[in-house]
Amino acid sequence: MVVDTKPTGATTRSSLTEEAYRRLKAKILENRMAPGFQALETELAVELNMSRTPVREAVIRLKEEGLVEVIPRRGMRVLPLSPQDMREIYEVLTCVESEAAAMVAARGPTEVELQPLHAATRDMEAALADDNLDAWAEADNRYHLSLLNLCENKRLVQIAFTHFDQAHRVRMFTLHLRTVPIQSTCDHREQVEALRSGDPVLMREMYRAHRERAAKELMDILIKFHLNNL
């Protein structure tokens, strides 16, 4: 019997929606669609060379993640973030990521599971040696996402991912305004050892201190340079 493996209409639409979502989100996170950027669905569809339906569904998904707002008859607008927004985002990340890290430590990750964290930390150290902050930021993001992926609570991880994405644009914008992140890199190396030791209390405390220090540094930059909407 011959089985027809051609995608159905629903499958095709789902794939197009995912592609539209991925491409639009990348433009937002990489500041190619700056805060306040606004466009109609028809304009986005032309830019992506798609029909309006997958674009509309992608925009709704981005709205649910807090990256854009939908304005009736005026399309999508990329939401700017204020210092207060960033303070709230980091408060959520501090709570959620610290708990996720403690849960990973409690279950005792294997050496194989820890390898992505080791690799990211090594890449961060190499990037600092090369004075390459962009490479450092990529490795730092990889570290945090790898650690979250080891947490077995999907709902907790989804909350963290959503807020991590919201903070990404501002973190990248301020990357070259911050002090050289030597301490942050050292924190990650110590966190890997805490994960190996299987001590959830220590891991929670270390991760919370790490996030609180990062939040303070970011807030100081936003205030110092009067960066009110990013």
C-alpha cells in the first residue's frame, strides 16, 4: 500500500506559522525591528513572502510572549521596555531560574548533561580572552538556556524562556556599556561545580546572587545613560 506523505493543509499552515514566528522574533530580538517599530499584517506578509494567515498567527504568539502589541487596523507594534519593565523581568527571572537551577541540582545531573554548561563556560572564558563581548554574550545565553533545559518542569521553563526573550534585546543593547563580565563568568564555573555536588540549597543561593548582581548592574546602566525605552 502506498502511503501519501504529502503535508496536509493544516500541517503546511503550522509550518508557515512557525517560520513566520521564528523570523519575526529574530528580527525583534536582534533589534532589526526596533522598539516602537510598527507594521501592518499585509506589510509583514510581503516582507516574509507569505500569506497573511501565518503572519497573523505568528504575531498573536509574539503578543502572548510580551514582545509586541496588536493595534486594531494599525498592525503590530514592537513593545519598548522601560527600566521598571526590566526590574520586573529580572525579579521574575531571579525567582524562576534560581528554582530551576535548584531542581537540577537536586536530581543530580550526569556529566554528559553538564557538558553543554562546561562548553558554554569555556567559550565565555575564551571570548573574554579575545576581548569579544558578542561571542561572550552568545555563550552566556547558551549557558542559561542549557541549564533551563535540564529542568524537568516544563511550565517553569516556559515562564523563564518568555522573560529571558523579553530581556534579551535590552541586554544586547547595553552589552558594551557594562564592565567586563569576569565575575559573571566565574559565577558560571562555580555553578557547574555546585550542580555536580548535588546541593540544591547552595545552587539556589548562588544563582539568586548571580541574577541579583546582573540586575543591579543593568539597572545602573539604564539609569546612568537615561535609557528609558529600549
